[in-house]
Amino acid sequence: MPKVVAGNWKMHYGPAETANYFARFRPDANPESVSLIFFVAGLSLHAAKTSARVPVELGVQSIHWEPSGALTGETSAEMAAEAGASFALVGHSERRHVFGETDAEVGRKVAAAVRAGLVPVVCVGELLEERRAGRLAEVLRRQVSAFLPSLQGGGRFMVAYEPVWAIGTGETATPQDASDAHGIVREALGELGRAPILYGGSVKSGNATALMSAPDVDGVLVGGASLDPEVFTKIAMAGDSAGGSTGGGSAG
């Protein structure tokens, strides 16, 4: 299975900056070894689609569970798909802890993504105080159980494990930490446990190879380091070199 290298640009890069980025992003990666996904700002989807010079797939950073309605500022899964997205981030730590998104809302968004033909990349992960209290497994199992019913009808999906304490802090889980957490997630997924599980939390070019070579780590979800095309090229090439190593399951 190809390693997944996904970049989450968050609230960065409008259309002109997006076109400039892809003019500089040209990793010589084998598509059979690494799959590249960019979660760009919704307004930059078209620019990304028309300016990418290597095979990439595109996603949006959030969706609403309703297909339409009086919901100012929201984007439906159907709109995202029509605009060219194939993936949708759901339940990112910032959506949960800055915008107050609940486990139940994450489940509804997963169902909406599947309904619209998008591949949801569902984010889970613990806070520092939860980790220190020994509640890692409890938190991950609760978050997984909240969206599992939305996938019982089938459809591809991925999970991204984000240790919240390691996002933008410079702290990074060790490859063993990542493998342990991914094992908990895979067990919680039950019969759906062959889905790819990505690690996200201060991924850099210097640790990407070790993380993606760890057991049960099928790829990475990269935040800040994905904003530099040269750095992200190095991470993409790390995924290329790690592709085919022993890890988790196939695309769900």
C-alpha cells in the first residue's frame, strides 16, 4: 500500500500563492509508493487543481453535515465534491478544541462526506492532560466509536491520529508512541481496521522517514511543514522511500 503524505495548509495560501507553491513542488516520487493529498483553503481548490504539476489529490479542511441550508459561512460535502475535492478532513483538533466541534458532530460530518462521495480523513487524539492521566486508550476509543456507525454502509475513509500536545509545539511522539496509539485505533475500528491510519503532530523532514517506517503508521498528516514546498518535497520523498514497508492495512 502506498504511504499517504497529506498536507493541511489550514488558513494559508489564496489562489495566487497556491499556484506559486505548485510551480515549486515537484517531488520525483513514485505514485505506487506514495499518495499525495493537499487540504487547501476552499477558495484555492481550483488553483490547486489547475496548477499542480505532479499527481496530487485535493481535500477540504471541514464540511457541514447538511447538504444545503441557511448556514452562512459553511460548505456542504456536495459543494466540496463539485468544486474538485476528493477528501475531507473531519474532526481536526482545531475544529474540536477551538470551534467546539463535538464527537456527535464529527459522526454527522463523516456520514455527509460518505454520502457525497468524499473520503473522510477523521482526526482523533488526546490532550496533554488526558495523556498524563493515562486516558489515551479511553479517549481514542470514545472518538472512534462516535463515527463508526456512519461508516457501516461502506465507503473509503482514513483516520489521522493527532496527539494534540504535539501539534505546533515542537514536541513529537516517538515512532513507538505513534505505533502504540495507532494500534489502539485499529483495534477500536474492529472489522474496519484495515483503513489507513496517519500520524499528525509536528511532522518534519527530519522525522518523517522514521515515523512512516514504524509499524501501523500508514502515512502522515503534515501541518506547518507542508507550507514550504521544498520541505514538503523532502517529506514526500520520505514517504516514497518508506512506501511498501510493513505497516497497517489497505485503503478501507
